[in-house]
Amino acid sequence: MRAYLAIAALSRGDRVSRRVLDAARSAAFEAIPVPAGEIRTAQWISGDRGVALLAWSNEPEHGLLPEPLISSGTGALGYCGYLGRRALDERNLATTEDLGAVTASLGGCFSVFRARENGIEAATSLARVCPVYCAEAGGIYVMGSRALLVHLVARAAVTGKVRPSVDWDVMALQPMVRHGFFTNDETPFRGVRALPAAAVLTAGRSAGVRLRTSPLPAVEPAPTSAKQARERVESLADALVKAAAPIARHGEPVRLALSGGRDSRLMAAVLKAANVPIVATTHGFADDPDVVLATRIAKRLRIEHQVSLTETGGRRDAVVVRHPFLRTYDIIRTCEGMTSAYEDVNRWTSYEFTPKTSGSGGETLRGGFLYNQDDTSPEGIQKRLRTIFLAAEAFVTRQANERALEDYRMWSERARADGPGVLDRIYLFYRSGRWLVGAHTATLMTSPYYHPFLDNQVVREALALPADWRWSEEVVFRLLELLAPELADIRPEGKRWRFERDRPRHLIGWPAWWRRSALVPEGRTSGFNWRKSFDEDFLALLRDEVMNAPQELFDVVHRPKIEELFGTVPKSWTNQVWHVYTLAVLLAGTWRGAPPDLPPVRIPIP
């Protein structure tokens, strides 16, 4: 992974102080979740010390990877993620006077940071899985790829301390209680916000602070014939193939996590059409639909397929897991308190230069939050919006619910004009642009990872198609027919394609194994989720942390309801147990030090 911090003095004659720079260098090793010995650094500071751009990377020196900082003649630039046409795009980013126009035209998944003598700039892509965070404090403006790094440097400018304390925006944590990620552009840190999608932020002495956002693509009418539908899908297919092309530069197969679902099979088709060599990987039991379907898909495409079968010999009566504090410690360090410890996020390992990808982000091609919304009536969409912004109301305080109402009312009003479009955009802005960020960061610190579905130009092409047409799944099906017609008759795992669900099954064929009539092997635990089915001993570990948390936790969560939730092993609202536990550890601040030596925990299988 590469991390960046851009700092600019805002008043004429002011400088970026040495103390602020020292604070940045100190904070980097706390805010970047990679061992200090694995990180190399670079910096560019203007002649009058009014502007600075600092960079850190744990990536190896390799011809396919950019240096952390790239000279632009009169300054420097760097970017997180990857660009579609690296050499050409880097030159354009270095020389352009209109950063917004150039970034809007780029392929890839990226965020860009640029420094010149007169100021700093940062830009996001449409999917913004590579985020930019920003804050203003003490006469300086700070932009960076890590929210904690931005916050600690801004705090240093105010407090004068090289290692300042964290100033929490406690009420901003309310979406974490509901969903375990942020459904707005706020962060846990007071004064720090995420830059919107497709935006450019400029700061400096002469220009002041200026935010510009690019308009979303205009939505074209839905096709009225099969010919029009094919033509509309062709441009999206071309964009997908171009988005996969950078992977081929590695000269070795990409590792594709392949299941029986819609998105990973489409990714396999895209990679095949782009002539990218593939090694598909699947894990599960021999009769799992994912394993059965993935095997059929791999055979049809004639790609290598590695299946890791779950062992079924011998009856298991328990699972052994890491202590929940250590799990949460790692997730907070990686995701900066913006992802719940309920989620599975990769831990740091030595960097491996093997490209990887998956079907992640494919919901964008199926209408975003529409993809699992059967009721698309205005009333149904309003109900979904309430769930997105005001779920778990009983578990948060009145003040926290009032904070959430601001976002809910804004999106609810917009939905009156275009309900499907609103659910589509909220998914892009917050599910892709906030929830996926943590997992993406975790993968980038261990290997090069590619997201063709979230490529800047692919997202533009997708958004130009009506959300309700993408919701029908006809777009994805036609992409398969176009890119890999041999896969079109392999039914997806789970529900049928939405556009054909009303057709009688005998007309479309239905494999007998679909009903999963195979016997369940003795000792099988595929349906056991220890994060939801733990015992009293495990709950006690979580309860102790929560009930001894700082008072700030109970400013945002409703204590009587939380005491009730943690009183006995819950049969529902289990996600909230993890979300609240994550916030308890976050607010306690113990993650800022070395982790304790805690034993693993045994959880019985019911």
C-alpha cells in the first residue's frame, strides 16, 4: 500500500512548521498498519516550506509499481491504487492545470495527491475505494489517504504536541452502531471528513480552500428492443475489458476468487475476454453450490481451478478463534475505527507480488442497493432508506438519532424524484466508498489487488444505464452472453436471474442438485458462524470491555438497551454486539499501544 499526506500553509508568509512535519513522521507509523521496518518514505517540500507532500509505501521496488513520489518538475505527485494507462496517465497528472478533467477521464481505481509551490490538491475517483480525508487546523490544511494520520497532524498543529491525543467526534459514530461502517462522509475524528466521489480539493495561500465535484453521468433511457439492449451493453463490456487490461502487465495469472454467484463468474468472463491468464480458487464442501458451479464455470472457460475442500472427517465440537480484543485491535489499526470487528479483514503479511481480484463491487452493475430490493415502489424505497440511516434506533441515544435524521431527510427528499437512482448512488457513495475501503486497504498492504467492476470508467458507463434496468440483472446476463456465451446457460447460485423469475421452471431448466438434496456430512460446520453463535464465556469477554468503556461510548449508545443486549447470549442483533464492542475498544484508545499477549478462545459448536 502507499499512503500520502499533503500539507499547505493557508496564510501568506506562513510555513509548514518543523513540529508539524515531525508529528507527521511520527503519526505515520501509528496510522499505517504495516511494521515500521517494512516502510520506505519519500517527501517533497517547497522552497519556502509552505507546502509539503509526504509518502510512505511497503510495496517492493518493481517496474510495475510507481515510486511513492513522482516528480512533476515544479512539484511532486503520488497516487494510491492503480491507473489504467500508467505511464501516460502519470504524465497527464503531473502536467495538467485541470486535475478534475484529467481524473474524470482516467481508468483504474485511485486517489491522487499533488503538491506544487502554490498549494496542494487531491482527487478521488467515482468509486473512491482509495479515499482522501481532509481537515483544517492551526493555519494549515491537511489532506491524506489515512484519516488518523490527517487527524493527528491537524491536532499537532493546534496542540503543538508531536504525539497528540485523539479528539473524537462521538456522535459521528452513530452509523457504526447501526451497520458497522459509515453511511456518510464523516469519520470518528473531529474535523476530519472523507472527500466526496469524483471530487478535487485544492488548498493553498493564493487559492484558499476550494472543492469541486464532477457531475455524475447522465442516465440514458432504458432500451426498448433487444438490439438496443445489446448496443447499450457493448460499451460497458468494452470498458470492463479495458479495466482488466492492466492486470495482464504482471505476466502471470491473476488469482480470482470464484464462486457460483453472479459477480465472480462475470469477472472470470471479463478476464478471459481481456486475455488475462487466470487461476481460479474456491473453498468449500464438495457438494456446495459454490464449488459445483465454480467447477463448471472453470471447465467451460478452460481455466485453471484450485478447489480447497473443507475437511469433514471427524466430528468437531468447537472452533478456536483469536481473542476478540486482538481481532478488534487489528481491524481498528487497519480500518481506523470505520469498520466493525464483525467483518473479516486481512491481517498484515509480507508483500506478495501476485495479482488478485474477485467479484467484489459487482452490485454496481446490478443497481447498487437495489440489487436485493424486491419492493421498488416509492413506499418500499422510503422504507429501505429508513433502514440505511436509522436502523437499530433503540440502541443509540436520542442525540445520535437526531444526528442521523439529517442524512435520512436529505436522501428521503431526493428519493421522491428518483427512488431507484438514490439507492444506486447511496450504494456507490457509502457501501463502495466507505465500507469497502477497509477491506481494500487490507488487501493492498499484502499484494496488488484489482477492481475492474469499480474502475473509474466502468462505473461511469454503468451509471449511464438506468438503475432499474440494471436491477433486472439483464445487463449482467447480456454481458455474460457477449463476453463468454458458454457461461450463459449455467444458472447462478441462489435465486434465479431477476428478469426470468416469473417464467415457469420447466421452460428454463432447473438442475436437480439445486435443491441441495445431498446428505450433510457428519461434523459439518459450514452453516456455523462463530461470530453470531458464541457462548456465555465469549460474551463475557465482550461484555467486560463494553461495560468498562469510557463514558463517550454511552453518549452515542443507549446504555439500558446495551446492558440488556449484553445481559445474555443474544439470539438477534448479534451484529450490534460486535459493532458496540468495536467502539468500546476504539474509544478506550488501547489500540494506540502494543497489543497484549492474549490466549485464543474456544467456542462450542451447538
